[in-house]
Amino acid sequence: MLLISLFIATLFLAYSNGANDNFKGVATLFGSRTSSYQTAILWATFTTLGGAATATFLASTLIKNFSGKGLVPDAIANLPEFHLAVAIATGLTVLIATLMGFPISTTHSLIGALVGAGLVAIGLKVNFAVLGTSFVLPLFLSPIVAIPFGAAIYSLSGYINSKWHLPVNQKMIDTCHFLSAGVVSFARGLNDTPKISSLILVIEYFSVQGGMITIAIAMALGGLLNSQKVAVTMSEKITSLNPPQGLSANIVTGILVIAASLFGLPVSTTHVSVGSIFGVGLTGKKANMGVFYQILLSWILTLPTAAIISGIIYRLLQG
């Protein structure tokens, strides 16, 4: 019964993740009116599934990182109760943010949930050194890198165009924009699927490949059915976008997230994507600082919220 509950809770987490995250890769397509909402989310779903499939071969490091091993003793990390508390707490945290329209990090939520359950299980014996080097540092650095990188790429493209007066073919820009959005969504599937899959691999029935495929399907459904509020925030509220700005933001996000996946660094696609979009918005002085600060606050609250929920659930499961 406990393993069935873990399976259902992990699917719930994957659904919540898809609802909050799937549209982020294609937000610039919709925001710049390069495509309709329906076309954008279908493209995101297809390319995210492609990334998830590829993750079964390339992302074993992330599976190990998010199993809890190294953060807490293996005896705790292998308990279904531990994984169940983490899955429920992460899913609830992400779903609440989704319903409020805030694009938060599932990665950040997972880390908070792992820490919360770990603190209840073993107190201050949680390996905070591993937490800092393997999790927190990459998460905080990713938006710091993405904002200036996004601004620089867009400014550079504008400079090159003005310097050499290159003819701009709108159809070519739109094609590149679609491809870049696909790359971002692919990268998100590559980076997020193994993190969630790690929670159900204590169920012996699942192989790594089987777990990831199951998670990918649930993520796709979440994105198709519940992306609207986060879509509006990402596409319209952070900044107004034109196609070249959207293309620049997507190039930055794709490069950073794919590089992180290959090196096993658990960066947040959310942090990178929001940072890139905000960065290009700054160059045109159209970035909405108020909305950006609200998103930052939601990021700050993500980890403690997930930790508190996870700690409470793990204590309840202990009976």
C-alpha cells in the first residue's frame, strides 16, 4: 500500500511539474505572438517528451543526486516513507504556486522537501556540505548568469545587425525561434525527468527507463491541462517581447540548461528562463520590476514551504 501511494504521489508531482514548467520553454513564442497558445504548448509537450526520452541514457548523475543519498544515510534514503513525504510535499508546493501563477522551481521544491524530511529523520546530521555544493550553489548562480547573458546576447545581435545592416528575414527568425523554444523544452525534459524519477526507483518494479517514461507522460498531461496561469506570467507579465528578444532568451536558456544537464548540475530551468527573459527585457527598459520581485519572493519561499510540508508528512508517516 505504501509503494502504491508513493507511485501515485510521484505521478502527482510530475503532473504539477508539467503544469508549472512545460510552458516555460515556449513562453517567448506566445509572448511575442509568434504562435498561438495551443501551438506553443503542443510544441513544448512534444520536445519535452524528447528530452525525457534522452534522459534515460544521459542523466544518471541527477538520479543519484535526488535520491537523497549523500544528504541523509542510505538507510533513510531508501525508505519509501522518505520518498513519499518528499513527493507529496514537492507536488503540493509546485501546485499551489501554479494555481497562483508563479513560475517556481521544482528543483528548489525537491531540495526543500529532501531537507525537511531529512531533518525530521536525523536532525542536524543532514549533510549540509553536500547540500551547498551540489544543490544550492548551482541554483543561485543560474539566474545570476542568465540575466546578463540574456541582455548581452540580445544587445550583440542588435549591434551586429546595425553594424552590417544584415537583411532580416522574418520567416527565418520565426523558424529559429521555434527551434530554440524546442531546445529549451528538450533541455527541461532532460534535466527534470531524472530528478522526479529518482523518487520511485525504490519500487523494484520500475527500471530507470520505465520510471522516466511514466514520469514524462504525467508531466505532459500537466502541461496540456494546467499551464495557463504560469503561461500568462512568463509570456506577458515579466516583460513585453518581440521575436528577436524571445529568440535571444531561448538561446541563453537552452545553452545553460543543456550544459548543466551534461555536467550533472541541478540548475532550475525556471530560474534560467525567467532570468533570460528579464535580461532581454532590461535592454529595452520594458522589464516589469514589480512582477520580477514577486517571482523572486516566491522563489525564496519555495524551499522552506516544501521543507515544512515534507517534515510534517514524514513525521505523520512514522506514526
